[in-house]
Amino acid sequence: MKPIRHARGEATRQAILEAAETVFAEVGFTTARLEDVAAAVGIRRPSIVYYFSNKQELYDAVEEDIFASMHREALAGIAQHDKPIDKLLALFDGWLDFLVARPSAARIIQRLVADISPRRGDPTQFSNILLRDVEVVVNEGVAVGDFRPLPPMHVVNAVGSSSLFYVCNSKQLGSNRSYDAADPAELKSFRALLHLLTRAAVAPEQAG
């Protein structure tokens, strides 16, 4: 019975995390209530407290899962390449594909950019693993002369963050400009632009 009970417990915990991600994405950390998460799962509030002692702990678990999942997806792409530019493109492809598949995660990240209060003074507590991924790849490209000398965070701000806006803005630009971020044609078009911008951002300066 113990394995069955453990499996049910893990399934409940995962269901809570998924529901919490949706609630935090829709209303933000401050407004979200454990009662709302419980209702979405179909359980009572005390059942959530069994797994997560308070809202902060639940939010932390949601955010940690988001960034850890993005990190794994990016690393899987990077591992398939040797050249820094191909690694960087694969990294940003991983971010894009993850955010398209989990738009609620994209909204949570966007909320975190605007309001770091849920992180209690440490805004990169969980996102730091993603920033380190970019630093490693960009610094490698600079070191071997494939990239121009530039701060890795400039690449994040100028290029990497565009996928976040691509997903979050799909319904926010007016009804006549709405699009489906997951539509294959839309995604292909945006990915091509993302690759173009990434190459342009890191390309070595031409001697002139």
C-alpha cells in the first residue's frame, strides 16, 4: 500500500503545483490565495498545507520548477552542439519552446520582472541557473573570438527576453493584432527572427 499511497501523494503535489502556477500567473503572488489553488485542484485548503506550509513556500516551489525546467531544456539543446553560436541559438530555442508550451510560466516570469517582492530581496534565487547558462556560452564565444566582446546580460536583455514578450503579448496588442504563439507558422517566423537577432547581436565587429 505504501507505494500506492506515495504515488497518490506525488500526484496530488504535482496537481497543486500546476494549479498554483495558473493562479499565480493570472492574479500574481499578492492576490493569490491558497483557497483558490485548492478549489482548482478539487481539494480543501488544509490539504495544500500538508504539502506546502504557506503561500510563499508554494510560490517558491512553482518558480523553482519553472526555472529548473527551462534550464534542463536549454542544456539538452546546448549539448548537441560544439560551436558557441549554435549553443546560443539552441539555448534560446529551448527558452522559446518552453515558454510557448507553458504560457502560465511566461506570465509568472513577466510578473517577477515587474515586481520582485515575492523573492524577498533575492530576485535571481531560482533564475540564476538560466543566467549562468548564458554567461557560460557567451563568455566562451568571446574567448575564442567568435563573438564580439559584450556583457552576457546585454544578450539576455536584447535578445533572450524577446521570447517572453512573444508569448505574453499574443493577446495583449489589440484584437486586430492577436496571434497564437503556438501556431506553427507564427512560431517558425518568430524563431527565424530570433536567430537573426541573436547572430547580429554577437557577431564580431568588422574591421573597417
